[in-house]
Amino acid sequence: MTVNRPEFQLDDVTTRALTGSFSEDRLSTYLRVTGDPGQALRLHGWNTAISAAFYGPLRCLEVAFRNAVDRTLTRTYGPAWFDNPRTGLNVMALQRIAEAKDDLRRGRYPQDRPHLVAALSLGFWVSLLGRGGDRPVHGGSKADYERTLWRPSLHHAFAHARLSRGQAHQPLDHLRTFRNRIAHHEPIFHRHLRADYASLLNVAGWICPVTRDWIVHHNRVEALLARPPQDGSANF
């Protein structure tokens, strides 16, 4: 149920207090757009709310994506695909795997496949859709992800679309940087957020249309995009 709350009142004392809490440097981005300290704070509040609204859908996409990649690589190279030399992973990928195993060991977690899959970052999973060749594998040869990962395996992760490796990589890498901006509390209000949302849903549909529909049903992105702070109806 939606609860209608009165707008937060921003008098001079409140504005100064919030500026001290959030810092003038952080609010300067919003002030340049609005030209008014009160409106800058409202825009900052809306940016926080829309960032939070995107977090859930992005998290769902990340989990669905990494699980789809893990399933397809397991079918091709076995449950320990991350340790199988035939996958042809480059040095950077092998280093990230080793670091994830070290983190699990220090945290006294099992170093099994489910824990390792969860421990590896979105950047790692997206990098598997790259060319791979910018880093040599052990032995001096160049990694070729098109040959060792995409053609025999990873294209199956996107079972509901016919894509090239590049067509899969580009939007996922874009969404990775978008997610990182949110994670670092950076402004996103100036982005074409409807396009970001459409891209997120499109990629989710490539992997699993049911998951895409679940994301649509369980988020507030559309509602917040329909109520930007400039129209005076948003209460933050």
C-alpha cells in the first residue's frame, strides 16, 4: 500500500544541517542543476531513492547472469571449470579466482563451487564475455574467449536470444558500470534512466523471460521515474 507523506520541510536551518551532513562537494552537482539549495536536496533525495530502486533489479540480473554462465561452463568443462586449463582463462581471471578462494579461506567458508560463484564479482563474470586475449594464459599463449568460452558454452547462457559475443558483452558491461556508480553513491539522475531500465529488462529476458517478469513486478523504478522531484509531487 502506498503511504502519502507530507513533503519534508526545508527551511534555512534544516538546509544548512543537511548540507553539513552530505557535504557541499557532494551537493554541488545537484546545486549546479537546480540553482537552489532546497531543490538540490530534493534532487539528492530522489537520486538516492531511484538508486535504491535500481539496486534490487540489478542484483537479480547479476545473480541470474552468473548462475547461467556457471551452468553452461559446468556442462562444457565440468563442475570445477574455474580450475580446468581447457577453459583458457586469462591471467587476470585466474588471479580473481585465486583471490576469491583466499577470501573464502580467510572467512572460513568452504571453497566449493557455490561459494566461489557467489564470491566472484560482476566484473569477473562480464569479463568472460570479452575477447580474453589482452592477458596471456599460463604458458605464454593468448586467451581466446570466443573459441574456448563463447562458441562451445557461453552463448547457451542467453537461451532466449541469438547474439554474438559482443552483443552480449556490451550491455552487460554498461550495466556493470551503472551498478558501480550506484554502489559508490554517485549521481545517476542525469542518465537516461528509462534506457538503463529497458536494457536491464532486455538482458534479463535473454537469460530468462520469467525472471524478467519477476523483476518488473517487484520494483519501484517505473513509479519513481514517473514522479521526478521537479514536478513537486515527490516527497523525499
